[in-house]
Amino acid sequence: MFEYFNIVLLEIYKILFLLVPVLVSVAMIVWLDRRIWAFVQKRRGPNVVGPFGLLQSLADALKYIFKEIIIPASSNKIIFILAPIVTMTLALIAWAVIPFSETHVLANINVGILYLFAVSSLGVYGIIMGGWASNSKYPFLGAIRSAAQMVSYEVSIGIIIINVLLCVGSLNLNDIVLAQKKIWFIIPLFPMFVIFFISALAETNRPPFDLPEAEAELVAGYQTEYSGMMYAMFWLGEYANILLMCAMGSILFLGGWLPPVEIFPFNLIPGALWLIFKILLLFILFALVKAIVPRYRYDQLMKLGWKIFLPFSLIWVVITASYLFYFNLLPTI
Amino acid sequence: MLAHAIFFYTFSFIAIISAIMLTVSKNTVHSVFFLILDFISISCLFIMIGAEFIGMMMLIVYVGAVAVLFLFVVMMLNVTQQENQWFISTKSSTHLPVGLLISLVIFFELIVVIGGWKFKPDLVTSMSLSINQNITNTHSLGNVIYTDYIHIFQLSGMILLVAMIGAIVLTFRQRSGVKRQSYFKQISREKSEGVKLVDVERNKGVNLDD
């Protein structure tokens, strides 16, 4: 009996050791996002609370905690409360399989990439639940838009993952990283990386694909009726998802925890730092896109997903597979 | 083994309870959510017996895609409250005999399956393939599906394709009077053909052609 107790305690310790940094970095990343956004538009951005405004997100979080939670009278209360919890939980449980080095991973499972894909595809439920349970027009419209958008872009992400898996021959995330020892997949599969990046923007409802919460049309989309801590949970979940997508991109294409070259000054830096550095790099790209690109129209978004990305990534699967087969490079078990 | 048992009974309890709630709950959207919970706990059970690939595929395909569309339809149709449920109302329902028949058939099938497994254990071993423990079950599935059962696999793919084309054909309608956006046309517009200077006669106006 005590044996189990010890195992459970150890796992809880590991989970806390992973979750607390993730949550802190989510708060920091919100600040970074707003700062970059401001710099591009020649504004100052949040610079008052703490040095360089670093504590702005904490101040915001404090404000949200002390605000009143309003539950609309005509809402479906249980689902209304469950929705932000689902979003937040799903955004956090996916971190269990992210490898920070060859040994530093919470759960080194054989189907790691499928788990990531499954969890990110479940993320749509938080939004649908929130939109439906609010029992109001704007949230519902936002939720429906978001469901269609996320389901569409998942398809192309899935096919991009197949491209990578063809080169690796394993679904384990650590194997995917180790397969990039010679060359990062961003070089042979560069078009796929671009499509993955754009699909990740759409999957996380980031601008220019933030149609579910397009403020000019839908007030705030599915978040309209939420307030206080519940709104903050949606917001945290959203940014945790963005970080997760960046982590997924850096594992699939940028070599995860591998240093760029295996020579002296680079291989001294631990793998976790390299992964964090790559995640940050991708996130800065995300933030720049938000600042630069105007919002897409909804039919253009659907057209891009189904008529351009899906056929293109399918063709690329054929090209990758034939190349690997012709030059006898297919991975063996 | 204790932890294994605890997890197994938790997941199967959740699966059974949510399956019951799925049929009993008044609100249709709640039913769909219980269906999703059922799918998730079943896929957890799949993972527990070591079929991690099938468990994950269940999550991705059923929960991530099928149930989303299901939920979509139920929400759009707005069938929130179901009146006249057979176990509440006094009116007899016509669904009852058909439902009873189907459940009887399923019950006998279950008896046959469990009976075969309980009283004739060699049936299972002779029917199932020998599994190599050293390779992951994604690899072993791939080894079987793409070699021995390739025709069945292709056939099921064809059936899915036919279903997909059928769905598109059924819902496709050519609407007249819709202006389509052509990126090529927009980009290749020149000033010379886009703008034209017209001398407007007084009290006549301009005749715009589209």
C-alpha cells in the first residue's frame, strides 16, 4: 500500500514541477505577446507594473480573481461552469508527453504524437460548451464558427504529422526528436512547416484566424458571457494551447531539445533550454503575425483550409513517401 | 495489480453510468456530452489493455471529429427538451417493442461471445494472431493491415469514399446569382480596364453595366 502512495507522491511532485513553470510561462508569454504587438504598432505596451511591466499578467490575474463571477440566468449552469475547466485542463494535460530532454519527460508513451493530436482536437469542446451553455446569440455563433474552423484545420495538421512520421517511423516524441539528429525536418519538409504554422494559428484561434471571437462582429464570441475567474481560465487555456502548439512545432520540425549543431559551446546548454528557446522563437512569430496580418473572412478561411492546405499536404505525403521509397530511406523498425 | 483494478473499475463505472445517462437524460445536448464521456472512458479502457493506438484513434476520430459534428447538428436543430419519454409518460410508445427486440438480440450475442470465451478458451487463442511483444502495437497493426488484410482495408476505404461522395452529392445544390470571388481576376485587374471616364449628360445619369 505504501508503495503505491510513494509512487503517487512522486508523480504529483513531477507534475507540479512541470505545471508550475508552464503556468508561470503562460503569464509571461501574455506579457510578451502584448509587448511585441505594441512594439510593432509603435506603442509602449504594458510597462507600468514591475520592471518592464513584467508583472502585468499577475496583476491582471489578481484583478480577475477578485471580480464577480456572473452566471447568466438562462444559461445551462453545469455546462457553463464546466467549459472553462475543460479548456484549461485539456491545455495542461497535453504537456505530459512533451520531452524536455531524452530522460526529462513525464510520460514517454509510444503514441505520444497521437496523444498530442487527440488532446488538441478535444480542445474544441471547451469552446462549444461555453458557446452553447451561454444561451445567447453571439457566443453560439462564435462557438459554431470555431467548431467548424478547428475541425477543418485539424485535418491538415494530421496529414502534416503523417509527413513527419513517414520520415521517423515511430509515434514516440523522443524518437521523433532523435530522428532529427542529422538534419532538422524544417529543411526537407519546409512547405509542411509553413502549413503547420498557419494551421496552428487557425487551431488556436489566433489572429488572423480569430473569427470565433471577432470583436467587430461577435462582441467576444464564445467568451461574451464569461467574467472574472472563468474568463481568466479561458484565457489561460488559450495561451497554454498556443505554447503547446509552439512546442509541437519545435518537436516536429525544429529538432525539439537537440542543439542546432553538436559542437562545443552548443552541446553544453541543456536540452530543456534549447526546447524553451525554440518555443519562444515560434511564439514570437505567432505574436508578430498577430500584429501584422488583418483578419480573414470566414469563407476565405474555409477555402484556405479545405481547398489549398488539404490537397497540398496530401500531395506532399505522396512526394515524401515516393522519395523515401525510391532512395530506400524508409525507416525500419 | 491493485492500481490496475482501481483504474479499470473507475473507467468502466464511468462508461456504464454515462451510457445509462445518455439514454435517460432529457436534454439532447446533455446526451451527446454523456456519449462523449462514454467514448473517452472506453478509450481509456482500450489504453489499459495495451491497445494504445486504437484508444488514441478512438479519441481522435470519434471524440475529436464525429462527436463534434454530432453536437453541431443537435445544437443547430435545437431539440433541447424531449417530451413524452416512454419511462415517464403513461402513453405507450411504438419504439418499445423494436427497442426490446434489438436489445434481446444484443443480449444473446453477448451471451454467445462471453460463453465462447468462458467455456472454450482455445477459441480465442486459435482466432487471434500471435503478437510480437517487442514491437509497438502501431507497428504490429500496420504489419497486418497492409499485408494480409490489404483488400479488406482498401474496400473499407472505398466504402468511406462512396459515402463521402454520396453526402456531397446529396447536399450539393447549384445556386444561381452567387458572385464568386476569383483571386486571379482580382489580382490581374489593370487600371486601364478597371477605370473608365464617362462624360455624363445632364439629367441622364450613367448606365452601369455589371
